[in-house]
Amino acid sequence: MAASMVLKSRALKLGSVSKSLKRINPDHLSACVLQHSVRTFSDVLGGKTTRIGYASGFWGDTSCAAPQLVHHGQLDFLVFDYLSEITMSLLTAAKHKKPDLGYAPDFIQAAIGPLINDIKSKGIRVVSNAGGVNPHACAAAIQEAAKKAGIDLKVAVVTGDDLMHKRGDIIASGTKDIDSGIAAPKSLVSMNAYLGAGPITKALDMGADIVVTGRCVDSAVVLGPLMHTFGWDPTDYTRLASASLAGHIAECGAQATGGIFTDWHQVEGWDNIGFPVAECAEDGRFVITKPPNTGGLVSKATIAEQIVYELGDPGRYMLPDVICDFRNVTLQEIEGDPNGAVLVSGAKGLPPTSQYKVSGTYADGFRATAVASITGPNAAEKGRKTAQSILKRTRTMFKHLKLKDYTQTNIQILGSEQTYGPHARDVNPREVVLWMALEHSQRNALEIFAREIAPAGTGMAPGLTGIVGGRPRVSPVLKLFSFLYPKDQVQATVHLDGKEETITMSSTDASPDSVPSDESEAPAEETLQGGDHSYSLGELAYTRSGDKGNNATIGVIARHPSYVPYLRKALTSTAVQEYFQHVIDPNTVDPVSRYELPGIDGFSFLLRNSLGGGGVASLRSDPQGKGYGQMLLDFQITNVPDLPSLAEKS
């Protein structure tokens, strides 16, 4: 990135799940599409290529993505990712209420249903993990939509990820959570293994038009079609790693095409943002682009940001099919393409481990969250006193009713920069949002709490102007329990046209000598020129953050290669630990690790035990660390030379 961009950035001073079951009108979908021509990249990649469009990054993503890609993506495959740990918890709860639920209805109502004739006529094959915890019910809904449209589709179902039939043995064996170390609780209500691409490949080999899976690793919906198309051997680990990187980049949809980009002010057309298309070659190289005449931005910077998203150790990114080494991946912008296109190469692969990661959920009491707006002078202090008074009142009521105390409480005053901890600026806002999230072992205790929010509007501080959503709703808590389980004890099955094919993965472990070390070794200490200049991190780098369970990840990419040594010196694991000490559990051993990605001039940080339990277990307003990268942009790098001038000279 040119140094002038840094100066421009400096001058600017930049600081969920849909539950709707309503059918979406196809006319609305067509309104999201613009007419245009399509460029392919066989001239860049050479030989045969396959185009895969990624139409969903989560359950609840925009309904404009699928028609945009189907009509104008010139696709061979259309793939969708709907699942996260939080989503699996919600789908599990839905299935418990009604046995024919438990899958992502958006897949049928907003994607396959309205577009089913176009998908059939264009010969596009579809792969999705929309099956959730009930893939057979999802497949039945697809077949019903096909029947109404008067067309025939071969729909394959992949099962085997559900391990609830092994629940007793898993609990009895003393299985422990890979992060917290707690033993498997008896209240486990779901356990799903992250399957790989093998069953998807098998389903496509069997002739499936649409493949519906339960839990699989997000990138498998891209790797499976590529293994099928090119006939890659399951031991061709470098190609598998490269294809998995394509899936990793595209798996969050518009995050790869300018969504949540650090330099958001440079990205136009959010209302019609393009979704990623990965055009892949037989040797594993691929180009990321988007449909023409769509908004968003495809550049080295946007792709690099997505590479480091939720990455952890880039030399040991562990998937069911392959261990990936992304440290020396390189990016090359394809000049002259009006839609933006980036050639990606350099991923390496190693044999996978003998175990699947399993995502389980267990019942652990109840929770309620109250959100209220407060205005006027000293709004933050009024919010804090209001929260303390509500807690004191309800605890007094609990004692009279012989109820236990809250198991967890989290009070935040949003707008006061409380989430920044010691880095909050000296502000005295006149409007804030009070966030009160609490857990209790008994539902009726939280129902008492829910009734005691509104009285604050007449009996406590002035300026409480509204309770968001009305009286807080009490809901069961389903917490995450993740563990490892032998692959040779998990049997995946592909169901198609009354036939079944079973697949059991090998139990052979990667050689310890072939696995990268846990933390990247930094280059030999460099002698750097000093100076009297200071910069915020945002002036020198891009950031992207996310979660891995209760651990947060933060990726940092230098805006220019000449900045890397200065970032390396300033952003040590100790410095990042000190910056985020207010969110990290103080009992954590080795709380922050730093890894390097020299291919993209980047760093990846893993912040252990930094999310208050993470996901559904966290009571924080940012349970997935989405804001951590933004917070780090204000980190100060001092006593350095004029770095933009240094970049221009180099």
C-alpha cells in the first residue's frame, strides 16, 4: 500500500442469527441483481478451472447473495455456510421444540426455493451445511420445493457428525474440554464432529445435484467440490491446503470482498456488496473475485485481512483433511480487472491428526439480558448506579424467597468506552446504553429480575428513556463443550436415492517432525533506525479479529513491507497482553502468542481466555472479540522515523 494512503488514513483519524420463517418474495431477490458480463481467469491460472460462489457466511446473511451469484457468477458450484457454535445451539433448541426443525430454513426459503429452476437450468451444483442438526429434514424440504417447481433433483444427505448416541461412553471416559479442562457434563444435549470434505466429495461422485450436510468444517464445502472436480488424492496435502485456504477466505461471505475492512471508508456499495467467487486451478492456485457491477472491494488488503481472520497459528491451521501452513502465502492483484481479482498461492499442507474436533453443547441454567438507553448529564454514572440498585433490590428479594444468588453478572455502560478498559479516553457522555446480562440456575429468579427493570424508569435516575425490546426474555443457557474424538470411531454416511455409502477417516497421525512449532520464531533481532515520530497502529496496519471458543484472534497486516520490523518490535506478545489485560482471565498461563505470516507481511495473535467464556457462554456485549482488532488500531508506536517516507524510498 502506498505511503500516501497511510498519510490519508492518518489525516482521517479513524478511530445475528435470523429467526424469520417468512417466505421471501422472488421479486425482491431479483431486485438485488444487476446485468453484467463475467470474466473468467483460465488465462491467468492456465488449463481447466472451476468457479465456486460462496453465498452465505452465516445463518441470517443477505438474501441478495445467492441470486447475484446464480445469475451472474458463471458458476460450477454454489456453496453456503450457515453454522457456528452459537447457531448449532439455536438449532438444537429448535429441534427439541419441534422434531422437524433443526436446520437453516433460510437455505430453502431465500436461496434454493426462489432460484431452484435457474440452478437446475444452469447446471450449478450446490453444497451446504444448512442441515444443521437435522439434515434429512432439510433435504426433504428441498425435495418438496423441487416437486412444486416441477423439476427433478438428486439431493444427497451427509450424516455421521452427530455423536449423541455415544454420549454415555464419552461422559464415562472422562472426556475433557480442550480449552477449560472441565469434564463432560451429564447435561450434554448435542455433540457434533467437524467432518471434512471426504463425504461431500463422495456425494458429488455419486451424482448429487445438491449436497446437504450437518456439521462440517466451514472450508469443506469448497474443498469437497474441488476434490471431486480434479480427482485429487486425499494425501495430496498441498493442494488440499490451498483449496482449504480458498474456503477459509470465502467462508464468511462479504468479509472477503470489502465487508468489515479496516479502511471501510474506501469501500463503496455496501447495499449491493458482491459475494466471493473462487476460480480454482488443478494445481491448487486460485483467484478470488466477485460478480461485476457489485459493491465491495477485492484487493490484497481485503484478502489478507480475511486470511488472518480466526486463524491462530498460521503454520498449523488444523482441519479434518489437512494441517495447513499459510505462513508463506502470497497475494497478487490482477491488474485491469474492474471487479477486483487477487491471485492466491503458496499454501502448504501436512497430514492431518487422527482426531476430529467435536462441538458439544450442554444445559447450564438460564440467562437474561436487559438493554436500556439513558440520557442526560453524567449518564454513565447514572447507568452504573441504576444497575447496582437493580442488583441490590433483586438480591434482597432472592433472600426472602430463599433463592440462590446469580451465578454470573456482567454490567457494561456502552458509550463510556468501558470495553477499552484502561485505554478509555476521558469522556463524560450524555447518552449511554446500560447492558445488564445475568445468569441464574433458576428461571423464576431471572423472571423477577426481568420485572424489576421497568421500575427504574420512575424510581431511580432521571433519563432512562427506553428498554430495548421491552421486558427481558429469560432463556435457557446452552454452553459450548469442545473436545477431540478418534476419527476411526466416527462413521460418515452419504444417503442418495435410497443408497448409502459409508466413510471412515484414517487414524494415522501426522509425524511430529512434520508439524510446525507452536509459535513462530522471529527473525534475528534487527537494528532499527529510531526517530521522534509516533503513529497509531491503524496508520501502519490493517486489523481483523474474531474468536476461537473462549480465545480471541487478532490479525495485523502491515500497510507496507518496510513497516514490518517496527511492528514486530512494538507488537510483542507481552505488549499485546498488557494492552488487553482487562479482558484476559488473570489466571491464564501464557495468555498471548504471536505468529508471523511473512508472505502477507502479517502477524496473528491468539489471546487465550479473553472472551468471558466465549460465544453463548459469555455475558459480554462482544462475546466473539469482533471489536478487538478495532481497539488495537489505537495502539501507539513511538520513537520511530518518518515511516511513510521510509516506505516511499523503498
